[in-house]
Amino acid sequence: MDLDFLPEHAEFRKEVRGWIEANYPAEVKRKQASGEEMTKEDILSWHRILYAKGWLTPSWPVEYGGTGWDPVRKYIWSEELARAGTIQNSFGIGMIGPVLYTYGTAEQKAKFLDATRSGDIWWCQGYSEPGAGSDLAGLSTKAERITGDDGKEYYLVNGQKTWTTQGQFADWGFFLVRTDPTAKKQEGISFLLVDMKSPGITVRPIITIDGGHEVNDVFLENVKVPVENRVHEENKGWTAAKFLLAHERSGIAGVARSKRGIERLREIAKDVRSDDGGSLLADPDFQRKVAELEIDLAALEYTELRTLAGESSGRGPGPEANLLKIKGTEVGQRLTDLTLEAAGHYGAPYFRGFPKDGNNAYPIGPDFAHRAAPTYFNMRKTSIFGGSNEIQRNIIAKVVLGL
């Protein structure tokens, strides 16, 4: 395989890299470096810069705001975003957006797509439930069809969703609900767009082990959702849900992000002393672990490029997306393992907001160690969300091997 980029693609990379460096908000970069929690406005500040530039939704069709870039330019763009460590809310752009322009009605597209791109609508995902995570089709949140006092048709929704990322910020959510309890699990599900300000919705924070508020429980009690907010046919929501998950899993691989992480790991390990007093990076055992990680990351990149080639020929994400999800999350977790190993016992004090970089009034080690543990803990979730890696292996066995 020829991995050399054409001259025009190399020039495009140079242009993109320079533009990101010049335009990424300094305050957001500062908060990322110090491990401070991001506000909704922090994330939207970069979102709106991309929107104004016209580079927010390169993978969308041109008629809905896409750039019309070829697949290589799209790949370079995603690599450069990851290389710069940019932050973005993907629920609107990478998940519900593609579902809407693929399955949505003309009215839904007109109402939601432009508002999602501009940042006027912030989305959250209502998939997982306390009893339905890896077995997503086992969800029990129910939606009964009723006629309102105004004569319009509604769904009356009752149930609970959990692990709802950034639900505290959301204006709208896309929810999977059970509309036919007598049908087979996958055949009785519908896909609804829910106004998060609707009466009967309660968002309760889940504080994670690092002290952060990223995820939530969402309770729905007699929430009225207009039937016009259903995407695709009634009881056929599983089709849209699978389509969305395929796009989510493709993005989870994080090749460029892991490349950047390995570069940072090498910088860290070069300055850390091993037991014999030398550089940790010169330790044969640690060298082996880093080399094995780099080899697996290279194999992952080739798989991602094969997926890119398939999409450029008109095919959507196939079983390769499941492979990318498995290996991408495993590589990411191993990377945080090695970073925490480099930090050693200095990784123990990981309380949010303390210590600040450069403020080592107490002998607690180098600045990078402050965030080693919370990053390690946060990455544990990646092999579970988007469909657990065990589920992905089952899908591969069925689709690829015919088992």
C-alpha cells in the first residue's frame, strides 16, 4: 500500500494544521492542559469557530453543510484535530446529524440540521438503561401512543436512561423507546427526538471517580413527545440505532489521538528515572511495551485506512467499524496504563483541581502525574460504551465468520 500523500494533500495538511494552531481558543487549551472541567460555552466556542469557517461537518453531504472534501482530506482533517487535542461535542455532528439526513423527514431536517451545525441545539444520547447496556435491545423505557387534549398524536414516555454524557447541557436528546412490548426485542423499538425541557424530565448527575460531572441519569415520567418527532417508522428504530452506532464506533478508534499520546509518553518516559537510575525509556521491559503498542497502533491505522477506502467507494461503515472499536479502545487503555506506570506512586494524588501545574509545594512529583490517574480511570469506559467489546466480537463472528 502506498501511504505517500499527493502534493495537494500535503499542502492541505499544512493549511489545516496552521489554521487550527491559530484559531483554537487559548482558554480551552489552558483548561485542557490543567485538567479543569469544561463548560458548555468552552466547547461551543470551538464549535462556532469551525461552523463560521465552514469546516464543522466535512463528512456531511454538501447540501446539508458538508465541505465536499475527498476522503483523504477528511481523514487528514480528523488526524489534525486529534493531533491538536481539540475538543468537540460529537452527539450532534457525528451521531444524530447523519441519522437525520439519512432517515429524517423534510421537516425534521429543516428544523434540526442547521440548528445543530450552528450550535443552537446541543444533543445528548438516550440509549443505555440500568438494565440495558451491552444488551441495548433489552431496553424497557416505554412509549405509549396517545391523543392529546389538543387533538394531536403523542407518545407518552416513561423510563430511565443512564450514562447520558453531557445531558446536563442538552437542549434535545435522541432516545430509544419501546413502542411494542409484544414484539421481538429489536422489532418493537422506536427512535424519538425529545425536547429536554419537556415536563417530566429529570437529569441527575453521576459524579465519576475522578470527581468529574460528565454523565447523568435521566428520568422520564409521563413525558409527551409529538409523533412527528419520531425518526423513521414506528417499531423500526433499531435500524436507525444500528446506523448511528456504526458511525460512533468508527470514530472511537482514535488513531491520531493515540499517536499523539505515544509521542507524549516517550517524552515523559525519557525524563522518568527507572530503578537503576537510568531513563525509563531506556528500560528494556518498558521499551518492549511501548514498541508492542506502536505495532498494534500501526495495524489499527491500516484497518482505518481500509475503512476509509471502502467509504470512498460508496460503502458505509461495515464490520471494520467493530474491529476499529475493539482495537482502538484497547490501544487507548494500554496507553493510559503505560502513562500511569511512568507516573508510579506520583499518580496517586489525583483530586480534581489540585495540584496545579508548577505548584509542587508538596513533594508529589511532576506535572504530568497529576492527570495520569483520572485519565486512566476515564479510559476504562471506552471498552464498554458504543457497545461493549465483547458484543463487538459477537457481531464480527456473526457477520464476518458466519457463526
